[in-house]
Amino acid sequence: MVRRTTSIIGQRLGGNVSPKGWVFLTFVASVAGATAGWLSTLPSLPSAAFLPKRELIVFEAEGCVYCRVYRREILPAYEKVARFGRLTIKFLDVNEIGLLEASLASPLTIVPTTVVMVDGREVGRITGYTDKTVFLHLIKALDESR
């Protein structure tokens, strides 16, 4: 006859636990504890704070016809493409760029202008309005080149 022991762990596991079950549970608990201690000695992975911040900034102007077309045609196409998810997109008025202007490689002359920024520095741009298919290819090329 096997003697069964009732405990809190046994009750949570659905009833009584046999002595062999206790041996197994003790073994699992000791391995889990040892593994947790060993894992804590490994170097941690870099946090998101150390990864480069990648942004897509669209400069536009009030009253710009192509800026409205951009939002209506390009933005939905961009948002549907999952591979570009790591580039967050922001819209800024060209008249309110302020300190960001120092981060740009050259002055803005045409709107809409789409700028790819990595860690606050311009790494590429698409000047003016372009077809959504061409736009997505250009963004892909700019993103992969960095």
C-alpha cells in the first residue's frame, strides 16, 4: 500500500501526492532554483534604451495639396507593411521644426519631405510626393542601408 501525503502543493496539483511524486517535485524545485541562480550570473541583454532610435519624420505644410494626398495614400500603405514597424512615423509642420533643423543634413525646400532619422540624425530622405509603391521601395532601401 502506497502512503499518500496531503499538502498545499498536493492539493493544488489535484489531490494527494505519493512519496515518489514528492521526490520528483523536490528535484524539479531544486533544478529550478539552481537554474535561476545560474541564469542570474549571465550578462543581461541590452535594453531597448541602448538600441538605436529609428524614426520616419514627414515634414508638411498647412494648405499643401500633396501633403493631404500623402496622408490619404502613402500613410495607409506604409502602416499595412509590417516590416517597416520599427520606423515610427511622425508628422511635423515645416514651420515648427525648431531645434530639429540642426539634425538635418540639408535644409528643407519641398513638402512633403520624408526623413529617416537614426538616433536623432538624418540618414536619408525622400523629397516631395511620390507614388506609394516607389515610396515603399525607397523606404526599404533607406532602412536596410543603415
